[in-house]
Amino acid sequence: MGSASTISFARGAPSLDIVDVDGLKAAAAHAFENDPAGTTAYGTAVGYPPLREWIAAKHAVDASQVLVTNGSMQADAFLFATLVQPGEHVVVERPTYDRTLLNLRNLGADVHPVSLLTDGIDTDELAALLEHVGDVQLAHVIPNFQNPAGYTLALAKRHALLALAKARNFVIFEDDPYVDIRFRGEPLPTMLSLDDSGSVVYASSFSKTVCPGVRVGYLVGPAALVDEIRVLATNTYISPNMVAQSIVNEFCRSGAIDRSIATVKAALAERVEVLTAALERELPEARFTPPDGGYFMWVELPEEIDVDQLFDEATARGVAFVKGTDFLLEGGRNTMRLAYSGVTTDEIDEGITRLAAAVRAIEAGATA
Amino acid sequence: MGSASTISFARGAPSLDIVDVDGLKAAAAHAFENDPAGTTAYGTAVGYPPLREWIAAKHAVDASQVLVTNGSMQADAFLFATLVQPGEHVVVERPTYDRTLLNLRNLGADVHPVSLLTDGIDTDELAALLEHVGDVQLAHVIPNFQNPAGYTLALAKRHALLALAKARNFVIFEDDPYVDIRFRGEPLPTMLSLDDSGSVVYASSFSKTVCPGVRVGYLVGPAALVDEIRVLATNTYISPNMVAQSIVNEFCRSGAIDRSIATVKAALAERVEVLTAALERELPEARFTPPDGGYFMWVELPEEIDVDQLFDEATARGVAFVKGTDFLLEGGRNTMRLAYSGVTTDEIDEGITRLAAAVRAIEAGATA
């Protein structure tokens, strides 16, 4: 069959047209002009001080509670290395981000997946698990536009989670890289802002609001924990990237970030609309909940569609996605994650047409 | 006593006047103009491809042998995590870089310090140690203008080390961040370039030739090892800083790096000259070997001068250095490391005058 260039729903990354390259170039010039010493020197392991202050103000915390890192994955790695010992119990959402799952397992954690519903983690199932398992060290939750599902944790459940964490003395790791790219509905308060018992460690990133290549993420948590991670960060890399953090600082303080977020939101909203319409038209049997923000939509196909086979058929037709099984320890054989962040509306339309052809080929018993 | 602002011989970092801030600003503009997609996207865990190619060409290796990281400390951390298991034997120089020592001990390695002579690690002592200890996993060597001693490994010893590594099947970790800032004498070939048995893993950095805040370092080694570390890097941070690496790439390819290196070398040569003259004038009893490059000079004082006491007396007089004991598991109580990279010639003169006053105060039995 005719193999046009592949349309990828696989990568959770923005297309170049929604990255403010000119704004970044200007921010870089300002970084070197306004603070040549701070931008070019080693700096400190906690991050570039003016950006640390900006993040602290954004979250209404003291700067001593903030550690700025080389991307939020590095923040996760530091946090896990500090808090999680081999054999300790850790809760994750089912499904969840594949790298988080991998890193927790590599650390030797005893990972307990708890069902993710369309309004977030099943807090009743979690409560029952806590009765059964005993001491849990940490619960990893992606509250907004979850990766891979696109679902958002409801306000009542945020409160329920905080109550559980306080009562059972575990840390909620609120992993929130998508919070600022909500394109529909009202923002919900972070658990960090609702917390009154020091139960929450919060992480976010500028990958979705500035660009991924700048690799700037951060942690917000109790000052003592941040200081402990500072030592680990110092020994790992002396300091994170001052040039990149100074650029991000200029991008934030000039207001460029607000324009960038507006551009990203408008594009994502339109892409979800087109994706939803294309799925309804081409694959009416597919089940999904259109997200209110973020990059991802979780799609469930009829049980007889095996995702491994679909992946091959789709590849043969020039369309890529990530199998739902990648985000689960077991199950999900008829599910997939569609990222709409890196594709134009035309590509979405054509990509879903190709995907539907792959499904029809499986139904017809014709293989690639 | 009058406390003017502190003169610091402590920090191994360049003063701002020898950083090419304008060149960096221009390189940043070119990075966003010439490759907006590659500069702003996630990229890959092995580093920004054009910079990886530039480094490969510099060392006459294939690009598959290069991994570009967020500073060379991060490269060290990846290498140690990949090669060194708890309880394994590792050789370091005595004295050596304090963070390397700390990280190897934190990994649970059995660390064996081998004497560093003015022409580099004592290869006879190492050979004897190998007979005694048995299997050594890795030997960490800083061949040029060693941190903290400033000494350089002689050519004959480079060959001797390679022969030992080949015969006894250990990895030479050639940690070479200062190689390009030789300001006197002829460059020596890297062990990487002399190696015919895949015994060498090489690391270097752009901290001394571009600026530290850009946090770009790299590893060169066997392609299979680099690929193994690539997986670890992916799981740690997805990818290193593309913005910073793209800036470094433009800085290298435009020739700015050659002008930057010339500036740095000229300044360091002058600073060593002034430092040597000041020590000979103010502290004729001090013993040292003026380095041919790099940032550091190791100074030995008479045995009765205790470095802890000297540190306090110096602090009281507004002069800072790092105690020699920080670079050793034991001994060195009358030694210190003077970094001349971050101080002007006037500051060097004044700083050594203050340091001598601190020594005289101890000799006179007067304490701060």
C-alpha cells in the first residue's frame, strides 16, 4: 500500500509551529545581557536564583521549598532516590507514565497500580489497598490531563487523597507538567496549595509552556527535603543548566510565557476537536473521553482488536501511536495513547483515516 | 583586623572577564535561527547530534562512541553507575578531585588511592597495588593539570598505564576537562588516542572553554558502553539540554571557541606567573610546581602549619582556599589547593600577602 510519510500520534511533544522560537531567541539575548555572571557561572544545585524565586511566587511558597532541575524527569529521579528504598510500597495510577513505572521498578520499589477513572485515581480502591498493604511510602499522581489517559483528578478526590495521605502518612507526589495547558473548563487547585500537613511534593516543567529542549523542570516540597535533594543534586551535576534556566527566567518575566501558553492552548483545543470528530467519523466503536487540556487521549477499542497487531497494521499504513500496554503492568491489550500535541489538524484527519483502515484490515482478517 | 572583601582561591571557575559573553549571545541567536526544531525539541539522550559529531571529529572517533551530557560530572555519575558495583576495587590518584572521591565512596566502591607525583600517578605503585589487590574495575586519572595538584601525566607513564590496563583488564577513566587550556609546553596525546585495546573511557567538558553555566560535558568510549549509558541517560532525564548543546555547537563551529581558549590561556598564564612570584616573595618556604595549564596549584607548607588552623586564620584575613585534606582520604594536613582561575592578578598579589600574614600569625602563636 502507498506509504506516505508517517503521521505520529506517539510523541508527547509540541509541533514546532506552537513553539515561540523568536521569543526564546530574545530571552536568550536578555539572559546574557542582563545577568552575564549568573548565566555563565556554575550557580548552585538548587537552580538559577531568579527563576527559583519566580516559581516560588507562582506557587505561593518560600524559595527554600523549590529546586529547579534539568527537566522534571531528573526531579523525579532525585525524589525517588531520596524517598524510596528497595522493597518499599509505592502507589501509581493504572495506567501511568511508562518512564515513571520503569524508574520505580528499577529502584526495586513494590509498585501497586490503582485504577484511574475518568475523574482520577480511584480513592476508594486506594483506601482499601492501604488497609491491605500497610505502610505506603509514596503515591504518584498526575492530577491534570494525565499521561497517558488525559483524565483529570476531581476536586473532591484531591481532598480525599490529602486526607488519606495525612491519616496514613505517605507522600503524595503531585506530578503536574500539564497544569498550565488547560484549554477547557476551570482550573482546579493543586494538592500542594490545599495541603496543610506537608504531605505533598509537587513537580512541574517548562517543557510544555516554553519548549522541551530547554530541559527545565522543578520540585516544590518541604524545605528540609529540598535541602536533602540539593546535596544529591550537587554530587550528581554540581548545578543544573544556568544558561537554560536564565533563558526560561527571561521568558517568564517578559510575559512571553503567557503568549506561548495561549498559542499552545488554542492549538491543542482545535486538535482535540478534530481528533474527536475524526474518531467519531472513522472509528465510531472507539471509546474515549476528550481531555480538557494536555497532550494525550486514551482510546479503547473493541476487545477483539489486539494492540500489537494494530500497531503493525498501523505502521504499515504510516501511522504511529503508543500501545496502552506500555503504560500498564498488565492488561490494556485493546487500548492506545494518542498524542495530539505534535500533529496538525490535517495530519490528525489523515492519521485517523489510516488508523481506521488498520482496524478494518484486522476485522477483515487481512494482515499487513 | 580590616576585613576587605574576600579573595577566593577556592573556586575552580573562570572570572567573568575571561568568558566570551558576547560570543555566547551570538551563538544562542544562531542556535535558534539555524536549527529551531533541533534546539527546542527533546532530542535524544546521546546529545545534540551536530555537537556529538563535532566532538567525534575532534577525537577522531565515530559519533556512536560519544555521549554528550549535562556537564562532565553527570557523565562521571553515569559511568560509575554503569561500571562500578559496591565492593569493587577502584583506583584514584592521591590527591584527587573531592567530588569523584565522594561519589565513588557513596557507590560503595573500595577506593585505592595511588600517589600522584609531579609527572602523574605513580605507575610502579599502581603495578604493585594490582599484584596485591587483584581485579581492579577502573582507574580514575586526570592526566592534564590535575585537580587539585596541577600536575600532568608524562607520556611514558601514559603508555605504562595503557599497558597495565590491557594486561590487567581494567578501564582507564581519562578525566580530561583541562586539556585544551594548556598555556605552556607541548600538548601530549590523550590515552584515548594511544589506546589499541578499548581500555579507555574519556571525559571532558566545555566548562573551561565555553563557560561552566552551560553545563555541557561528554564521554567517549566503546560504542557498546555508550549505548548502555544511553539507556540510563534516557531513563534519568529523557535527553540532556538541547538548547545549551546547540549554543555550544554554534560556539564551536563559528570558531568562537578558539578565540575563547586563547583568551583563557593568556589570562591563566599571567595569573600563574603572578601567583608564583607572590608565593616566592611572601612565602618562600612554600613548595609547589607551577602548572603548565589548568586552574590549580598545589601548595605544601612546612609540617608545623596545620591547614585547619590556617583556613581559619586566612578566613579572618579575607582569603579563601580549599584544604588539601579535602582531596585525600588521609594526610595532607599542611597542604592546600590554590585556584587561580577566578582571581585577577591584583587579587592574587593581595591574596597571597594576606595568606602569608595568616601563616605568620600561626608561627607567632597568635590566633584569630
